[in-house]
Amino acid sequence: EMDSGRPLTDMIIEGFPPGGVSDNISPHNEIQARDEVPAAVKGNKRRSKNFTIKEDEMLVSAWLNVSLDPVRGVNQSKDTYWKRIHNYFHSKKEFESDRTQSSLMSRWSSILHDCNIFAGCVSKVEGRNQSGASVDDKQANTLTMYKNEDPFNRTFQYIHCWKILKDQSKWTNRRQPTGPQKPFSKKQKTTADSTPAADVADYVAETENTITTVERPIGTKKKKLKLKQRSSIEALDYLLAKKKEVDAEKELKKKERELKKEERELKKQEMCQKALTLQEERIKLDKEKFDFERDREEERIINIDMKGKTFRFSI
């Protein structure tokens, strides 16, 4: 019985591959790329080793991390963009791999192309609203549709990549249907007379143009905005802190000036008080001297009077 509440993409991933449509799938540990150098190429070039599932998954992870970088995800040249993907791939890998930048770019074009077609098939099957169709039926219909649309009648080989990409907002925006799905371009077919690098070049260019024009996820924009706001707030906090330091220093100097002024006033008052005390003492001494002189004069006058009276009595 069909579980209608679960996305078809999750059902396909859990049940992949369904019975009856698993033919021509490469071994699990190695996936043949459409863009690898074929054995029939002229000269002594050795055929590149097939990409492993781990290499594919690391490439997808590198693309997502570089593309979704909130600070450097946009406004960078194609060469810089892929150098960062190449560096991320080799710095994070935990397996042996010597893939070059051009090899990763070529492999990504194949993953992106096939996943775009597969996304279109998923959307078409989901849009049919087939009553009574089981999960296995929808899985089989999606994979059969993909195989029928492939000019080489190949089955979908990048389910491990699709599992990582399907829920990413940037990838979801990329695979929104804007019209009928275009079939594979004939010029992508590799022959003995056309090198894989030349066949892939046009598609890689289209891929890079798509990368630069896809609207960035809202969450990433908000994150970048928050980083700018945080920087502005930190700068404002720094200015406010410096202003507080300057204001505190000014206030301290003001208090020091006021304290010195008070000290000067206090010394002035002390000096005035001393002068006043000295003046009072001088006045007191002058008064005492005056009183002494007065008493002395009075005593002298009294003595004179007494002598005069004595003289008259003696006569």
C-alpha cells in the first residue's frame, strides 16, 4: 500500500534500485563517468580511473560548501571558484585520490546534468497523481522515464549524489521546472574524433552561468546580513567603549582639578584664619598695653595728689 505522506525522492533512495530496472548499473565502489577518457582515444593517453562513490560524494560536498559560503559564495571568478572546490576536495578527503581541477569540473558537469534530468523525472512522476500506484511503481516509473530519456538508454548512476543534493535549498531552486525538460544534447556524445574535454566544455560553461545566477538561499542571505550587522554592532560597541574611557578620563581630570582648587581654597582660608588670629592677638596685646599704661598713669596721678596733701598737713 502506498505511503502518500513521504516524498518520492526519499522512497526512491531507500528502495533503489527497484526490481526490473537495475540493469547496466556500475559496481557500487566505482561509477563510470560519461566524461572519462575512452579507450579508443588516439595516442598513448591512459584511461582515467573511474570515480568512486566516495569521490563523487566528496565532490558534491565540496561544491555545496563553496557555493553556500555566506561570505565568498558569490562575486568570484570561475577559476577561483573551482580552485576552492579542488582545495576543499583534497583537504577533506580521507581516501587516495589525485583528481585535477579540470577532472573534478568535468565530473561535476556529468553529475549536475544527470541529476537535473532525474529531478525532472521525479517531478513528472509526482505530478501524475496516479491513484493506486504503489511506491515500487513510482520508483520504477521514475527510473524507467530517466532511462527512456537518455539517448544511450542508461540507468541513473548518481543516486548517491542525488541523496545529498535533493534537500539543499540551492539545489531545490536549481531544479524547479520552468518548462519542458530538454533532452541530452548531441554534442555531449563522445566519439573517437572528439575529446571528452571539448565535449564537456560547453556544458560546464552553462553550469557555471547557472551557479552565478541562481538566487542564494534566504538562510544564507540572512547569515551574511547578520555577519555585517554583527560587525557594525561590534564597531559601535568599540566606539562606545572608547567614548566611555575618554569620558571617564575627562571626569577624573575634572575631579582632580576640583580637588586641587578645594585644597587651594582651604589653604587660603587657613592663612586668612592665621592672619586673623594674629591680628586679634595683636589687638589684645595693644589693649593690654593700653590698659597697663592707663593704670600706670592713674596711679602716678594719685601718688602726686597724695604727696600734695601730706605737705600741707606738715605746715
